[in-house]
Amino acid sequence: MTEHRHGPLSFRVEARTSDNHARLGEVTTPHGSFPTPAFMPVATAAAMKGVLPSQVRDLGAGIILNNAYHLMLRPGIELLERFGGTHRFMRWDGPVLTDSGGYQAFSMSDINAIDDDGVTFRSFVDGAKVHLGPESSMRVQNAIGADIIMAFDDCPPSPHARHGSGSPRAKLPTPRDWARRLDEAHERTVRWLERCRAAHARPDEQALFGIVQGGTDLDRRSASVEAICGIDLPGYAIGGVAVGEGPELIRTVVEHTAPLLPADRPRYLMGVGYERDIVMAVAAGVDMFDCVLPTRNGRMASVFTRTGPLRLRHARFRDDPEPIDPTCDCPACGGGFSRSYLRHCFFADEMVGPILCSLHNLRHFQRLLLDIRTAIRDDAWSSIAEAWPVLQIAPQPGAGPGSDTGPS
């Protein structure tokens, strides 16, 4: 057992597997501890639609994620400061992680300018021009009061990304253009990390994580690891791998990058994802994950099971008396609600349908992580594939992790 403390955060590794790089651990923060590997549900605007914080805790979540971009624009940092941060504001007493807001500013907004000081964009709330950079990102996250905060980084879009209905982008960058963009993003990310560390006003209360970039270029990933991890921080993240790449490219990047990160610090893979991606990344040595898939998909009648996803609006579920997943103990399955009833709720516009499906999906991912932690503790990695047949299902074309680009 090894333990490392850095400022307000400590990380203890309790067990490792003999088959791969997976490790069992625990992260301790000022608002409590959580076991790793961990899946963090996303409470974008300090809330999950239709789900109470106490329910999220009961479903097994030890830490949640807030979105700095959304909270900066609404309700604003002045109000959050008056409430003492989102722990009190949303009535969640456990650990919280915030993203820097940079990814959403780059990907969601009407961007007017990107330069070495950050990004200027138009607010989705009132159309006002807003600037976000290393210093302002730190101020926002300091106001939110999260236990773990992320450095403001430059995450370039992937040349492999698809948009709209799946049609290729009209114009992809040339290899030379793309190499130049990756180098620019790398240099900015390192400079911005130094500025974030200097601007971080609460280092004794909030742990700052750096973010490794580099696209799908493994040499650039290695260079980013060396530069980012050369700055001593409580933890590190792998960014830029949930922005349109297919599962095999994601695997290549994660399996290359994760083992290069410091072994005594938590490793966080941002915006991932589906069950197969999580299991792959844990085997590579990753400790923390987040994704909006559980609640976003739940609101659309799309549910996860051990044997594969179900779309409950499909006609074949009209008379189906079975619960979503007979092996699940969530309020939907354990409560005896049938697939037929849930389908009816969606067609009848009854809120209980999206709520129950969201609760099920949140529990599904916590059960997966619970089984993963048990397999690591028992050094029985092969038991994961046996217990979770969904891992053997080939991904659909164009399917990839669900990045946190919008509401949870």
C-alpha cells in the first residue's frame, strides 16, 4: 500500500492486478473520500435533471462533477460566493470536481477570438461577450469551491471528428495544419498551467490537476506528459480523447499515455464514456472518469444493461413485463417497474419515465465500477468480462465516448 499527500488531497493505492496496470485506491479530499476507480456523475449546472443529490449518493457515487462554464454564466460566481460554493448551494456534502470551462467555451459557443490569453465567446444566457482564460477560470473554480479543479487548457478539435448526422466535416485540416495546431495547443496548455497555478487562490483547500493533450500523436502525448507532469501537482488528467475519435484510437492514446503519468497521483480520463472504454482505461491505469451519458441517455429512454443497451421507445417493449435489467438493484428495477410501464411513461410525457431511467443508468455505471474494484482487490480481472457481456459487443460505427459538452 502506498499513499501520497499533496496539499488538500491524498491518494492511496491499496491493490494492483497482476494482469495489467489496474489499481484499487482511495482519494481523500476536504469533503471526504471516495474509492477508485471512480465514475463521477455530471451535475452540469449544480443539478442532475430529475435526480436529487441524496439519490445520487444512494446509487453509489462518491464524487460528482460540476461544469464551470455553465455555472460561470448562470447563476454567476458572485451568487456562488455568497452561498459558499456549490456544496452548500446544491446540498451535496461529498467531493466535487470542476472542469475549467475551456472545453465548452471552445466547442459550444459562438467564438469571437482565441489567443494566448484565452477565448472570447458569446454567452448562451444573454448573448453578452465573455472572456475566459487561465486566471478567470481559476476565479470561477475557486468560487465554486470544488475539491478538485482543472487547469485551463487548449483542447484542439479532432480531425477524426464527425458532426451533425454523421457526415464528414466539409474541410479537414491538412497534416501540416494539424501538426501546427497540436504544437500550438501543447505550448499554450503548458503556459496556461503555470498561470493557473499562480492564480489559484485556494491551494490549501482545492487540488489543481494538470491536463495532458497531444491529440492522437503519441510522440506529442509523451512530450505533453513530460511538460505537464514536470509541474508538481496533486493529480493529472488525460484530455482531448473524447472529441470524435473512434474506440480504437482512444485505446491507443490511453494505453500509451496513462502508464506515463506519475504512479503516486490520481489519473483522470476526461469525458469517457461507455463501459468498454472505462474497462480498457482502468486496465491501462486510469483512476477517475466522468460522462453525461447516464442521465442524458436516460432522458431519451435509452438505458444500459449488462448485456447491452436498450431503447425503450421500441415497439417490442410495449408488453414487456421485465425490469430494465433483472440483475439491477436500482429504484426502477428493484422497485418492480416494467419496461412496458417505462415505455408508456415516455409516450405519455410523464416525468417518472426519464427520472427512473436516469436513476437506473447512474446505478448501472456505479455497479460496473464496484465490480471493477472487486476484481482488482481479488486479482481476478477476467471476471469483469464474464459478468459484463456488454464488453464483447462491437461498437456502432461512429460511436465513441460522450464528451461533457452540454447538460447532464
